[in-house]
Amino acid sequence: MVVQRKGGNESTERGSVHDDCCNVSGMCVYVHACAATPLLLVQAMTQHGITAKLKNVEVIHMHTQGDAEYAQPHCKGRYLSTLSVGSAFEC
């Protein structure tokens, strides 16, 4: 999985690694496709989004393996599922 702040790679002063990894509201997350889908990470990301009350995290993916819980109605407003079909994506 790749996490990137929307708007590109501008340099910002960051806190701890934990803060940077866990405060992902408004960020883009790319999830790899098919058998390379990191199922445990996707499950953990979804659960973290629910418990931390994240908002507007864009999940960019192709055809992933496993459940896409982040795309279920109870995650509306937390995650936006964006299907990437053969084109570059830009956050």
C-alpha cells in the first residue's frame, strides 16, 4: 500500500512516524491488485478508519482480492473507493 497526501509531494514538517501513518484523513491510499492485495493491511486500515473517525480517505485500486469493507455503506464519508483502470493516478 502507498499513502500520499493529496496535492503531491510537498514537504511538510511531520510529527512521529505513528502520527504520520495513522492520521490519514484526506489522503490517497493505493492498494495493489489481485493476489498482491495486502489483505491484513486493508482490514487494519478499514478498522482504523472506523475507530479513529477518519474522513475522505481515497482508496485507489484495481481489482482487489478479498472483501472491500472500506467500500461498504458503514464506511461512507470515511473512504472513497476509486477504481483505476489502466491509467496513471494523481492525488
